[in-house]
Amino acid sequence: MRVIFAGGGTAGHIQPALAVARAWQRSYPECEIEFIGTKFGLEGRLIPEAGFKVNMIARVKLSRRLSLSFISLPFTLIHSVIQARQLLKGADLLVGFGGYVSAPAYLAARTLGITFVIHEANARPGLANQLGALMTPFKAVATAIEKGPLSSALIVGLPLTSGVVSTYESAAIDWARARESARSRLGFSQKQPLIFIFGGSQGSLAINEVIAQALSQLSSQGLQILHGVGASHNLPQAEAGYLPLNYLDDMASAYLAADLIISRSGAVSCAEINTLGRYALFIPLPIGNGEQHLNAASLVAQSRAELIEQEKFTAQWLENNIKRLLTKSAAAPMAGSDSDIVASAKFVALMERALTGGR
């Protein structure tokens, strides 16, 4: 059996795909598993590091706005579909998680008569998965979508990495002790509050600039800061109580250790914070289709997070509100949530149904 996964660009597309690939591999160790990606995303590093082969095709950038890229879109799409067809020949199943690579993969699978399954992580779907959902009955979502071709999809939750799942299972025995242990692993004191700041897998220049401006004031208040600046951003100088990193592999420990998390509200970030975090301040990405506002809605409704627009998130605002945010965090539940723990298993079951023609 040969199963191909398509999902790339950001960790938000890659990590759920890897979580499902590992779950599938545990159930079907003899299955040949490969990925399709593009050279512009994180898949070139994350997928080989996870032990899987990734084959690259041309990137097809779908956009909701008219631009010069529309002129070359048909030619790029045809080229990418031809490449995807070559990689998909002989495959039993295609599994797509959205992103630039997925649209040509779905079209290639359709022309080859290969069954494919879709997972949409965001509360408002991207164009690639909306297209794919028109061509397959086997589709799943992390959370209910009211309109469009994914409104009838199976709700499975968001597949979490094995690290997040195992951390949850260990932490559930004693959440307070688990949070203390995570802080020690990261090298931070138990005596001062710890803030974990990151802008998604790619980082955020806007968030990084605010933190740079507010750092001295935050440090003077005795706060500790773990700052994921992003792989493509310059690494600031570390100092006492401030640890900047380009990319943090042990996100699970960071979520557990932090009194407060400040981040974008991508689907994966929201799901992982829901599983392991206490309280978050979300700064939704100001571009896109508004999905980041919707992704955070559940945590906000649970009083485990709040939102602020990027234009209002300034150093002065952060300095004035940090104590209030930490007070809210202290009042939030110590325990995380298990709502996404079995998402991978549910999605694997859908893949099995697809392979048997829906039986």
C-alpha cells in the first residue's frame, strides 16, 4: 500500500499531516508513506526530520485578490498538476491538509482516479481545501464549518503531534507539578511569571518589534520571557530572564511552562494551547480570510484567551495590560483540554473508509 500526504508551507499544515502520518504508520507499518511539498515552506526541514520522504513540486499560490500572479496562474497550475501526477502514479490514497501544494495534488488525483481525503484545520477554510472538497466525499474538519462544500464534513478535531499528546497524558496526572517541571526543563525560575511569545512557525515581525520595544519594561517588572522569533528573523541578544529562539522544537513544554502565551491564532496554535496552555493573548494575522479570529473563538468563550487587533498591540498597551493578563491567567483552569487528543485516530478511521470505498 502507498499513501501520499500533501500539506506544506507553514507548520499549521505540516504538523497535523505528520501527526496523521505517524498514526497511520503505527497501524500500517508496511505502508509506503511519502509527502508532496514545495521548496518554499518548512516541509523541506520538518518532514525529513520526522523520517518521511518529501517530493517537491512547483508552488501554486491561490489568492482571493486580483494580482499579476493571476496571469501566470494557469500555466503554473498545469505544470504543478503534471508534476503531482507523476508522483501520485501507483498511489492508493492521497491525504490533503491544505496549503499551496494541495490544490494541484487534488486535481492530479482526480485525473488519475485516485481517492483522496481532506482535513481542514481552520474555522474558515482555505481555497485549496474548498476546491478539493468539491471533488471528494471524504472530508474532515477540526471544527464545524457552517457554509460551503465542507459544511457536511466529519468533525474530528485537529490532529496533534505525538509530543503534545504524550505531554498531555503525563500532565493530566498532576497539572501543577507538570507545569513546574516544564519550567525547570526550559531553565526558567519558578519564582517569577513566564511569558511565552511566538508568531507562528514563520514568526511575526510586528510582534517581535513590540516585544523589543517593551522588553526593558517587562524585565523591570521581574517577568521572564521565552520568545520564538521565527526561523526567518534575526535572533536578538539573550539576556537574564529573556531567551529568544528562532525555532522551538519542544513547544509542548513551552505551553505547559508559561503563565501567559502571546501568539497568532493559527489553528494548530489554538489547538495546542487549548490542550496544554492556561491563558493566551491572541493577535490574529491581519491578512487572510479572517480565519484566525474564528480559530480563537472557543478559547475566548471559555475565558482562556482574549483577542487584540495587531494595530492596537503596542509596547505601551502591553506594558499597561501585562499585570491584568497575568491575573486572568492565574484565574484560568490549571488543566488543559482533551478535546483534540483522539483527532488523529478519528481521521485515520476516515482514511480507512476511503480506501474501502466508504464501506
